[in-house]
Amino acid sequence: MKDFAILDFTVRRAQIEDASAIARVQVASWKTTYAGIVPAAYLASLNTEARTERWQEQFDSGLTLIFVAEDRDGVFGFVSGGRLREPIDDYEAELYAIYLLQHKQGRGAGKRLFDTLVAGLRAAGFRSLLVWVLEQNPAVDFYAHVGGSRVTQKPIEIGGAQLREVALGWSLES
């Protein structure tokens, strides 16, 4: 049995200065979450500097809600979302990404990040939310735990591997 200390952290709206920390968390999380799912060569090719540039573009666009979780050691998780990128049924908003460093998982930060994004999307007038997640990603259980229902699925190619993504959805109306 693992011994987990209570995680003392805050969740706040991310700033452009957080782009490199977000990129670092994303790359590290991909390497731990998708090991054995996504080809190792693809994971090895992930680059924090390139990801930082992409996150800076997200901040510059002003179209994405981004929140970070941080503790005394700095940013260890993030969530982002906004308008649905690919029309599916009547869904309006999409959770684009949520990642936590592996050693900080299982202590409530993911749920708090999710809830913060949901509150932000509701405040922006969105009434429903969808997330695409690799079917083999252990986070599928997290999304089901926070009330997501399977909506659809589709094939996706990552690093030459044919994988399947599933979409889970929520109503944001109280």
C-alpha cells in the first residue's frame, strides 16, 4: 500500500509565464501515462521547448481556459479547455488536456482541476462538455468517476500506431 501525504496545493488561472512549466508537465506526463500504449520512439521525440511554444500560442489566442495546480515545488498539473473543436451531437465545450506529474496523482488535484475548468466553462455560458481520451489511458476511469458517459469513439494514429480514442461527455447544466 502506498503512503500518501496530504497534498497541499492551489489551483489558479494560468499565465503565459507558466507555458514552460505546463509543457514540462505535459511531456513528463505523456512519457509516464502512455508508456506501452504509444510507440516509445514517439514519446522519446517529445520536446519541452516545442511544447512551450505551442502553449504560448494558446495563451496568445485567448480562446483557451487554462488552470494550473501548484505546490511549494511549483506547477505539477494543468487543465485546458474551450469551445468544442470537432462537432459531436449537441456538445459545446471540450476538455483539451489535463495532466499531473505521476507522483502527484491520486490526491485530489485532478478532480479540483476538472471542477475548476467546469466552473470556468459554465461561467462562459457552455452547457455541455466532451473529452477525447485514448481508450487505453487509465484516465478513462477518472472521467467515468467524475460523471462522464461514453458518447462515441474514433481511430487515431500516433507515432505510427493505430489507436482508439473514446469521447466522454457531461451536461454542465445544474
